Amino acid sequence: MSVIRLTLPLDIINVISLMSSSFHRRRVVLLHLSFWCVYVSFFLYQMTSRRGREFVWDRVLVTAAIQVSFAMVAAYINYFTFLPRFLKHRKPWRYLAEFILPFAAIMFLRLTLERYFIDGFSGAEEWLYTTRFIVQVCTTNLFIVIFVAMLRFAVEWMDLEARKKEVENEKLIAELNFLKAQINPHFLFNTLNNLYYLAYSKSENTTEVIAKLSQMMRYMIYESNHAKVLLTKEIEYMMNYISLERLRLNDQIPIKFEVTGNVDNVWITPLIFITFLENAFKHGVNNSNPKAWVNISIQLRGSECIYTVENSKTSDSKDMAEKSGIGLRNVKRRLELSYPEKYSLEALDANESYSVKLNLTLN
């Protein structure tokens, strides 16, 4: 028997990945823009609040333009060129040797331009030629270079966290697809057993069972191949399954299926309910027990969905339940992945009946 594998659509995964990458890039750009806006605001405030000097807008704007432009040049040459080399070879002395000469050249050009625009090299503004001013300019720009470099480390950390999150999501998606794929051979095995029984007994219902099986397989292969499906589709799938069981049992067993509440436009993880339904018929119903019964209900109360399955017990229910452990572990794991902290599962094992109540928060 070939195994049919269900996978989540790649286009959805790609769109999510692109959206995440685009959001991350915008966040990095916003981080850098925020820093430069704060720095320019602080620099202008510092320039305009100096006492004992005549306030001239032209001089302030020229000084600000020179300071910010050369600070950005020094910072981003280091950010895009020298720092990536250092992160690759991890040799501090080599990094300093590569960085110090370009930085000194940029500072020399910055001081030259500022002296030219402010006093035309006349020496009228003596403070422009003092050692204190030169050290102040170099130190300020060096701190800016270091701070922008720290932004790169912050970005690298965010990239690492984003990649870790992406790997975790891919692992969860792969696990969900694997768990969903396990449902197919399990379902086919049970249905083929029913078909074999009907064909062996030459039942008139054999062709109807094949038609129902075809509808269900179409749902499993195509419509359930998404993270969420309409609850109405899931209910239709369950009703087809119940119809197959009615045919197998020749309508001798009372089966009650109720749906209350507004189920329109409600989305749910596909194939979550079917395992409990299969177990109810497999462990609690057979033609030799005239007192057998199955009750299924789905209740919608706002964003809350309450799914209940109750069934009678047969003499071999305990042995059969032990064999069905894989299916139950499968659905529990899918609930943990699809509805983390948004579901509760209760089981009641009485003397003559067994019931399961699943409460889901759909939003």
C-alpha cells in the first residue's frame, strides 16, 4: 500500500518567510534612522546652546552637515567593510591595522573642510586648530563608529534569533505534516477492512461505500492540505465516515450526531476530530452487542468549540484501546502544536461507557 503524504502549501510558507524577512529589514533600517535622528538632534542642541558665542544658523548647519556626513562615512565603512572582515578572521590587531589609517584620513579631511568653511584657514577661530578640538572630534567619531558597530552585533543577534525561530517553525510544520500523513494509512486500513467485509458478504452497499470513500479521500488529499479548513467541511467529512459505519452495521446500532451553534465561517485544524470518532466505532460498537450506541456532538459557543464523543463498551474494549495508543498520541501532539494552551481534553472511562470531551479555543 502506498502512503499518501500531505504537506502544507509551499507558497504559504514562502509568503510568510518573505514577510518576516521584509519586516526584519525595515526594523534594522528604522533602528539606524532612529540613532541618527537622536544624534543630529543632540548635536544641534549642543551647538545652539553654547554660551558666549554668536549664534549663526549658516555656521551651525554647515558644521552639523560636515560632522554627520563624515561620522556616517566612518561608521558605515567600518560597518560594511572592516567589521565583517573581523567577524570572519577574528584577529583584533589585524582589524585595528586595517581600520586606523582610513579612519585617520576621514578625520583629517573632516577637520580640513570644517576649517575651510568656518574661517577659510585664516586662523580667526583658534579653537579649530587646538589639540583639544582634534582629540574631541576623533573621540566623538570613534564612539559613533563603535556604537554603530554595536548595532551590527544587535542585528546579527536578531538574525540568529529569527533563523532559530524559522528552523523551529519548519520543524513544527514537518512534524505536523508527518502526524497528518500517519492518519491516511490508518484510515485506509480501517475502511478497506469494511470494504472487504461488505464485498465478502456480497452486500448491495459496496458501491455506495466506494463512492463515500472517494469523497473522503478527496477531502483528505486536497481540501485538508491546509493549516486550517472550514468546520463545515470537517463536519461533512465526519458525516461521510458515520455513513460508512451505518452501512457496515446495517443501521442496527443507534448513532446520534448533533451540531449546535453557528458553524459558518469557522476555521479549524483538519482531521483533529476523526481519531476519537474512529475509536468510538472501533472499540465500542459491534453487531453482536444489541446495546451498543454512539453519541457525537459539536457545540459552538462564540470562539469556543466543544466536541464530545460517547460510546458503549464491548468485552474487548480494553485490548482494542491499548492498540489505539498511537492514534491518540498522534492527535494529542497535533493539538499541542496547533492549539498550544488553547485546548483541554478530558476522558471518562466508566464501567459500560467511554467518553471524550475536547474543548478548543478557535481564535
